[in-house]
Amino acid sequence: MRFRIKVNHMLFIMIFSAFLAAYLIPSERMNIGGDKQLIQNSITVIGVLFGIIVGFFIADLYTRFQKIRECAAVDSSSLSTFYFLASVIGENKKNRKWLNKVEERINNYIHKFMPIPWERYSETEEEFNELGKSLKEIKYSNEKENMTYLSMLSVYAGHSTAREGLVMYGKDKLTLGEWLVISFLGILLILSLFYIKDGTMVSVVFTGLLTSAVLLLFVILRDLDDLNFGENEISVEPYERVLDAIGRPRYYGIKDKDRPHKGILS
């Protein structure tokens, strides 16, 4: 089970720890020799580099977060619409068994997706292709069924586009090398701040504030990389409603709090 701390609690602990460290660690302990003026000049360069790189990563990850939410909405709505159109064709007695097979394939698709994180969404490829086979198995004989079939083709095409977006954006996480770069700059910046601080209260407050800001940026990066921004993760509730529509039980294979994707999308 993944251990989670609420954002407001984490922020309190983080800020408190930063100020406590700034207050308790005397400047003499950090003074290991060297020109403090040089360190002060270096902080400017390090801070600018850190800010530019982190700002770029945050913008990129937030875009990814938004794109996955949009694609997930289209993905789930496409399944609902696909089933609705299938049920229209399924009104014909000769397509009843076909409609049951569509229901089973949608159910398999959702159940395959539920326990895996977004970065592994490509593992639903087989179930998606099986759903596409339904289009080849339809038997229609009148104009209404023919028009419904054409609509199903359009919905399936839109579903395919949304699904490819989920596969692409899901894998677009920060690499180990990128984490190492920002971690190195962040640690170097914090150490430099503690090195140049003195025993005055102004220096302690300044060091605590900047250290808290650096740590806060790391928290934002981590949350966005995990597709969890402000404690709001991308929801699977629309997919649960698809299961309701086809008359299948909702997915409860794992506890909701351990589910790799949950939240507010609706």
C-alpha cells in the first residue's frame, strides 16, 4: 500500500523542518572555508538555472496532466457511446448474441485498465483490438442499422485517437537523469543558502523561506509526475459508469485508496 500524506500536512512539515534547520544549524558548522562572496554570486547562477529547469518541467508535466484528463474523458465517453449504438443494432434479434459479446469486450477492456497506472495503458492493446473486431461481426439489413454502423465507426476512430493520446502522454514522465539534474541543483542551492547564512533572525527567516520554496517545487514536480496535482488525481469514475451502462458490476479488485488512478474527473 502506498503511504500518502495530505498536501496541507506535508507543507506544514516541510516548512517547519526548513525553519527548524535554519534556526538550529549554526553558520559556523557550515563554514568549511572559502570565499562567501563567491558562494553568494554562485547562488544567483544556481538559482536561475534551477528556476528555469524546474519551471520548464512543471509546465510540461502540467500539460501532460491536462492532456491525460482530456483523453480519459473522450476514452470513457467513447465506450459509453459505442455501447449505446451497439444496443440500437442489438434490438434486432439476430444481433443479440453480438451485443452480449460487445458487453463482454467492453467489460474486459475496463477491467484490464483499472489495476494498471497510466504509463502502462498500452497494455490494453489486445482488448481494444477485440472491441474493434465487433465492427466486423455486425449483421445489419436496414437503413437505420446502416447509419448506426457508420456512427460506430466514427466513435471507434475517436476512441482510437484518445487511446493513443493516453499511451503517449502516460509514458511522458521525468527520467532518472532529469531527476538527478534538478536534485543536484536543488541540493546545491540549499547548501549554499545555509553556508552564507549568519546568526541573525533575518538570515534565518530568509534561509527558511527559500529552502521551503525549493522543497515545495520538488513536491509539485513529484505530484505532477505521478498525475496527482493538488490531491486530485485523474478519475476512473466515468469508466465505472460505463460498467453500470452495460449492466456489469463495478471494479473492486483493489481498494480505492490503493488504486493507481482516482480523483475528480467527471
